[in-house]
Amino acid sequence: MAWRNVKVHLLISLYMWACSQAFEVDVSCWWNQALPAGPNVSVVCHASARGRANICDLCQLYVITPGHGRLPPCASSKETFNFSIATKLTGQIRCVCSGDAAHTCNVTVRGGYPPSSPSRPDCAGLDDVTENIHCFWTKSNEPMIPTIYTLHWKDYNGKVYSRESDEENVVISRMEYMKNSVITAWVTAKNLLGSARSEEYSFNTGHIFRPDPPNIITHSFMPLVIYWNMSLCEIAGPLEKTCQVQYHAHNHMLDWIQEDDCQSQFPFEDSQPFTEYSFRVRCHCGYEEEVMSDWSSVYSVRTPPAAPVGQLDVWSDCAADSDNSPCNIYWKEMPLSQARGEVSNYIVSLKLKNGTEIKQDTRQRRDTGILHRTEQNCPHLRRFPLKMAVVGVFVSANTSMGTSDPTFIPFSVRGQTPPKANLSVMGEKQELQVSWYVHTQFSESVLEYLIQHVSVEHHRPCLNWVRVNRTQRSVTITGDFRNYTAYNVSLFAVFNNHSTFLESAIVYTRQGVPPKVPQFHVKIISPSSVILMWNPIPVQESKGVILYYVVGIDETRFNLSSDRTSLPLSDLQPSQQYQAWVSAVSAAGEGMRSTTTFSTPEEYSYVAVLRRSQIH
């Protein structure tokens, strides 16, 4: 887009000379953002005088551009003019008006779009008393600059009338048309960058009033069929009535899908089980002009349940043969599109080392606490703690129509040396950009990759994961990531019967200035040497990646790597007071300093104390 290559100054002061008396001139300039980028851009400007502008109707306006001097005069100060200029020089436009007094005028320079064609106007009578005609249309784009919309209509004699509107509608009063005659209407949109025209709409003014909307009365299943009636249209006969139906599932509230050419029923062949749908209908009564009614009230219905399909998405923090370390099984609640009914319980099947299989019905054990929802910030995640040694775990969802296929959990194998994955994680706003590289020989046996991410916090965090096709080497993860919070991102390779941890990294979606460095203190070694010591900032409190520490004593400062926790100092003066400080630095800046004051001992007293300690 051309606007990306244009340096914009939203407010530019131009200098102008009036003809005989002082007055102000507003100049607005735009370029077409819809055109391809190029070395030059066509700029359209509109000048309008304020105050005593009528005195200067003949004032000639000149445009001054760098390297070109004055361009030809642009007529009076009330005219619209255009010229071409190098894209990089757009922010350096000035203009002058011939005269004898210099004054500053306000100029706005910005990008915009020419209007697209508006929709065809829809005209109908809304009030039987006034018999006015209301015409409506919709804009096809947002030009970003002042745009004038005009309704035009041509009567039976061929005479054309026009009316501008700031809204997307115009009213034609009863005095402006003849009843039972044909009117043709269309809409134009115009701004300084271009103009557009809608399709024409012809209608008979004798049949302009909208009928009342239909009433949806009932439905049936197998397949789902919606039925309605429209009593005022019955005189036209059922075959002459034409209706439009719109519907959407409740998980797509903003996306209405429309079906045309219906009459009194709508068979919905593609409905999904256990899904709530909303419908609305509008009709016309068969007149030639096809004036549609308003939409009916919304009618909602839920389809019957069916047997679940697919498997649960299951993961764990368990290692293979985890005898001594308790761990957890996690799974995401099955989406309604797969469950196709209300999930009544989950079944966890455990295979022990001795070959015994145990089934845990979560509905029966819910009160015992075996099944847990995780913290409130994980509403769609379930957790099942394992307290016994197992070699295999399977989880399935149970509904009134059946049970899903059990999902096997591939425990992570520990103790093996994984191949180098070259994991790279970048955080920005509400996204994690994750990429990796694994040797081809290793990846050939991988079924899929799994990226696990979890916040590094003291309380139990919300574990989450994304599965990636084995051929992919990057993924963008979106979610409700919190600012200044560290996330541990881990990469796993999933095989037939196990998974392998490859690599992990700490990342922030937004970093903040670190807090004070904790436990800053001084250890005195001798009258001339000390050790400055501190504790590292815990990752769950650091608000960002610590790049380095800044340590200072009086006016001297040192930059130390983030893995340092001490700094020896020598060549100090005995019996001298010093002030030392330390601060942490992240990408967001330097944090507050932790300070301490200490005094070195006198040299003779320190030696005497040392000798007494050696005697004892």
C-alpha cells in the first residue's frame, strides 16, 4: 500500500498571504491508500476559507514542493486541486496565496480510500399514515475521509431527483412521488479520491409497504425442519410467497448464513447433533416488486444428541515408571462438536505393572476429590492425580449416547539424551512465536510435536499445550498471556508409545522493569577488601529476563552477567565509609537499586583481633 511508504505529518503549518485582509484557510490533503506503492503519489487537496474569505475569492493558491518551487496556481482558495509529488516528500508540502499579509493556515495530510459501490437501495413504506418512502443502503468500505452519499430517484417522466445524506438512508416524502408509478433509485458515493455508484432498484409506488414479519411456529427433527406462516400473504397464494432464512449456531453469534427462495419451511440438512441454532425469516407476498418484510423474531432450537466422535486431548507431567514421584494426568474438556451431547463423566483406565487394569469412573468418585478441575483460570482443563505406579493410562468421555474412543497417554521418557532442537521462543503481546529444528533422521519416526507452556508461579499454574504436525517447524500460540509473567515453554516429540522432552525456554510476552535485588549485603574480608553479595531475583518475580546486574560503590559501577551473585572489591581505604548498591536490568530498563552502607575497619584493630584469634 502506498501509504506505508509515505512519511506523514498529521498537522503541517503552511504559510499563506491574504489578498487584502487577514483571514484563515483550511487545507486538507489526501492520497489514495488503495493504489500500489510507487516513487510518486498523487495528492488531492481541498482549500476552504474561513472568516472573511469572500474578500479573497480571486486569491491564487500556489503549492510549494521541495526542489520544484511553485507549481501553477490552483484557482481560488475555495477550489479543489491535485498534483503529483515524490512519496518521500509528502510531509514537506507548503503553499502560499498571493497577497500582502502573511498568515498561518491549518493543513491536515492523511491517507484515505475512494468509496466502493454502495449496496443497491432498499425502498419501502414504513407508515400507512404518512405514506413516505424510506430508502436504505449500506456502505461497502470505510473511505477514512469525508464522503458524501446521495440517493437519486427517477420518476415516470424521467425527471431525476437527488438528496444527500450523512446516514445510510433517505426519506422520499409523499409529495415527491406519484402513487402507482414506477420509480428507479440508486445511490452514489463521492469524495476527493473518487466516486462510485450502486445498482439501480426499480419499484412500483403502489406496492411499497412492508408486510408484517412471519411467525416461526414449530420445527421437526430427522432432518431439522423449521416451519412458519405469514397470514397477510395467504391471499397471494403459497406458491407466490418467497422467503429468506438466516441461521447461525450459538458459537458463531455474529455470522448469519442466508438461504433464499424458501416458501413456508426450511429443511436444514447440515445440522450438527446437540447444537443450538437460531433462525429468523423474512418474506414478501409475491408482488412484482418483492418488498421484503422485516425479520421475524429469533427462533432457537437444540438438535438431539448423538454418539461422541474423536478422542480427548490428553497430556501428563508424568515420567515413565514414575514410582516415587506423584504426577498428574490432564485433559481438555471434549468440545461439543465432538461430544455431541452432555458429558456425564470421564473414565480413566489404569494399567498396572502386574498387568491388572483398574477403571476409575469420575462420576462415582467426584465427591472424593480424585477428579479435580484445575484452578479457576483453567475452566476447560481436567486433572487426575496418579498415586500409584502405572505403565499405561487411557481416558475417555462418557455421554448418554455412548463413550468416546479411549486416548492413550504417552509418558515422557527421562534419562535419555535428546537430540538438539534449537528451540527459539519469542513473546509479543498475546502471542508466543515458537520455532525449532530437529535432525531429519530423528524426526522421521516422530508422530507429532507438542509444545507445552505454563506460567512460572508459586501456586499451581494453568498447564496448556498445542499439538503440531510432524512436518512443521514453527507455530504461533495465542492465549490470555499475562504481562510481566514468565512462561516455561517446552518442546516434546511424541512417538507411538512414549514422548521425549527435547528442550525448554523461559519467555515473556511483555517485560517490565525488574524489582529490587533481594538480600544485598556486605562481607568484610580485611580493612581494604570486601565482598558484595546478593540473591538472584526469582524468575516468578523478575518481570522480565535479567540481562545483567549493575553493581556500584560510591561513583564506580560495574556491569556483571546475570548468573553472578557477588563482587569482590579490594584496594579500599581502612576506616572508611562506603555506599554500595546493586540493580537488575531487563529489556524494559533498569530496576530500583538496593543499597547498603558499610565501613571498613581500622587496620591496627583488625590486625590485633586477628592475632588474638590465632593465639586461641
